Amino acid sequence: MDQKKTGQFLKMLRNEKKLTQEQLAKHFNVSNRSVSRWETGTNLPDISLLVEIADFYDVDVREIIDGERKSEMMDTELREVADKMATYATGEKSRLLKFVQVVSIIGVVVTIIALVLQTISYEPDTRRAGAVLATFIGFVIMCVITLYVTGILQKIGRHRTVVKAIKIATIVVMALVTQYVLSIFLIFGLFYWSIASEKIEVNTDINEYNEYIHGGSKSKHQIGNYEVFDVFPETIPSGASAVEYKLAYYNPWDPQMVVYMTLDLGDGYDEEIERLEQIGIMDYTDYYSVTDEPEGYDLVAMHSDSYYGFVYAMVPEISHGNTKITYVAIVFCNYALDLDVHDYMKDEYLLPGFDATDDNPYRKEMMGK
């Protein structure tokens, strides 16, 4: 079979009827491009259209296939066979098309539901932003497929004004989506950059204690703004000596601090104990899986907070002749501590059961996860 010859024959038949490709396309409800492909031999009409085209041009189907006129016409039996074949092909095509239409419509509905659910429960996160974007792209693709298989896209394509309006609307929507996505990635990029660039500040010089606690020059990190630090003395009492001191400060987004300090108060011990006892001990076993006070120690003062953590002072259980007090602060926010507390705090000073890791049970409970 010579497709080019068939195409030239179809073109000749159209010219004999003095029709344009556009007029012929409207008659058979196809696109101008389809007619052009027939006549160039790039493609051939569907079998369901061959009989209609033959009748329209008053020629034999075999003549169209062979690309030239024949002296004899197709007999009645052959025409009936061709008609049945065309009807069968049309029926099969119609059933398949209906199935594809139903599936595509279901796909659009499902992607809409997915997009709505992801938007409602959306929380700032790179992976979730990518999931929303991917769902939106899937939604657009399913819409295009649905419009195509239902024939709406072809009808729209015949109206240049409508096509132009759709193109403009698509460009505007894509520009807005692109701007939104870029903004999200920019925000997250700055966020992660600030985290990556922030360093953990560790201080072990007791002479700089006042610079970090209670409004010192380095308390601009907001550490001094936490009222829980009233457990710590405003200044190192005169006559007291520091047995140990370690402070770790980290502020990737929200400030957090881990501190322990043991002072030998000497003659000022009783006075400091009296001050701490006036602060009192707040209930602390309801937070962050804490079960008790540190083993071997008695709490003297405790400021606990469901959001910010714990600041407390304690003395050894056997305190006869003791003049030492240990102060501890584990302060953070958002129900989790980014620092590994074991790297900066002696385990013996930790409250038993304390868990402020990212996936700690208390955080899941408070954030409803």
C-alpha cells in the first residue's frame, strides 16, 4: 500500500469538490491537521471513516486504499462487510473511550481531594512543599487528559480567542505557582542556612558567668529573658568559689542553653539555701518523661515549664557539713532540645527519665502527633 499515493488521491477528490481542508474537516468532525496528514500520506483515516469518505466522494473504498479510480464499484456484499467492520471498530473505540473518560474524571477528583487534604494539613517543610507541588502538577496533567478524551479540548481548540485566554491564564497561574514555590524554597534555604551557620557556644570561664545570665552583655541571645533563671544567683556571691562550671548556648532559630555550676558557698551557704527555699519546688514530673530528682541529690529549688524546660538547684542527700550547691539549667523551646544534653551535662545531674529529643513522647502529645 502506497500511503502517499492514497493521500494524493484524497487531495484530488477534495479539489474536485472544490472544498478546503477546513471545510472537509468540519464535515467529518476532525481537525484540519488530520485532513492534512491524510493528504500528505503521513497518516490514514480511521477504518470507521473510510466508508463515509468513500460515500462522500462517491468512490470505492478499494479505490481510496489503492489511490486510483477503478472501473468497477464495490458490490453490495463487500460494502456490507465494510460497514460492519466500521461499526465494530467504532463500537470498540467508543467503549474504550468511555472507560478512559471515567478513569480520567476519577483521577481529577482524587488529585483534587489529595491537594485539598495536603493544603489543609500543611506545615512548613521542604518535603511537604514538594509533595504539594507534585500533586498540583499531577492535577494539571489529569485535567488536560480529561479535556482531551472527552472531546472538550478539541472543541476549545477551534476557538482561537478561548485558546488565547487559556494560554494567558495558564502562564499567570504557572507564574504564581513558580513564585510561591521559589518563595518556599528561599525561606527554607535561609532557615537551613541559618541553622548550618550557627555554632554551639561553649563557655567554662566562671568569670564570664554574669555575661550570660541575668541581663549580661551576652544575654542579648534572650537567655536572660527567661524568668526561670531566678534559681541561679544574680552574681557569684562574695566568698564563694566555683567548683565547676560549664555553659553551652545554641541559637539556630530559637535560643537554648544547657548549664551546670557547682558553687562552694562557705559561710554564705545557709543564706543561699534560704533564698532557694523561698523560690520553692514546682511540680516537674509531668514534663518530658521525668520521674524523680537526680539520684543522690535533694532538690532545693525547681522552676519547671512545660515549654521551656527545667532550672533547678540541688544539694547532696548527705548534707552534714556540706557547703556546696549545684545549679542546673536545661532551657529550650518548641518541646525539643537540639543539643545532645549528654554532651554538655553530667548524667548524674540530669532528672531521671528526661527526654527532650525531637521525637520525645511529651512533644508528640503536646503537638497532637
